[in-house]
Amino acid sequence: LKWILALLHGPRHKFLVQSMEEIVARELNRRRRFSVFLGGLGGISLLVGGIGIMNIMLVAVKERTKEIGIRKAVGAKERDLLVQFLVEAALLCLVGGIMGIGLGALVALAVRGATMVPAAVSFGAVFLGLGSALAVGLFFGIYPAWKAARLDPIVCLREE
């Protein structure tokens, strides 16, 4: 095909001849690379958010040492404190996940209103987002909860 065009229009002209299969394959490859990029970006965001949650929970354990000591002194078991701090971390992440889903829905509405792109938030994405937030909260809340549960009540009550 290229040689026919070169004969008709001269060899100086540059032509690009592609089949629909090539165009579709290139577009699918571009979309696949973009999905991998966004997945990596999401993974890094979850990691950074999880580290932030862990730091917040460690500060909460440090600030509430006296409360932990009193609870242990009146009979709270390690499991009770572990559950308390894990639930707190999970709720913190779920609230953040809900806020993120709300912001994502608003952005989708804005994109749909401003452009011709049919942007929408699917239920699968909502459940995946909430599940990821809960998993991050539980995973990164384990160490602070374990640290709170292992504190010595005598040392806790002595701290000011």
C-alpha cells in the first residue's frame, strides 16, 4: 500500500498506513499501561495513608497511657484493648474512605457535566474503596493496638 501511495504522490511524502487491528491494539496497550500506573499510584497512596494511620494511633496510645493503665487496673484484658484500638483505627480509615468516595463522586459529576466523558462511580468501586480502607485500618492498626495491649498498668499509672 505504501508503495502505491509513493507512486501516486511521490516518494517525498510520508504516509502512515495502519489497520484497525493495529489501532485497537495500540489503544488497548495504552489503557493497560494507564491502569497499571493508576494502580501503582493507588497502592502508594494506601501505603502512605496506612503509615499515617499507624502514626496517629501510636500518638493516641501515648496520649492515653493513663486511661489504658486505669482500664487494665480495673480488669480490662489485653484482648479488650486490642479490639478497642483496632476498631478505632478501622473507623478512622472507614470515615476517610467514605469521604474519598464522596469526593470521587463529586469529581465524576463535575467531569460528566463539564465534558462529554460519561464518568460515574460504580458500586464495585465503592465496595472496593471501603474494603481497602478497612483493610488498611486493620493492618496498620495492629502494631499500635498490640503496643497498647502490652503496656504495664503500673508504669501507665505512674506516667504523667
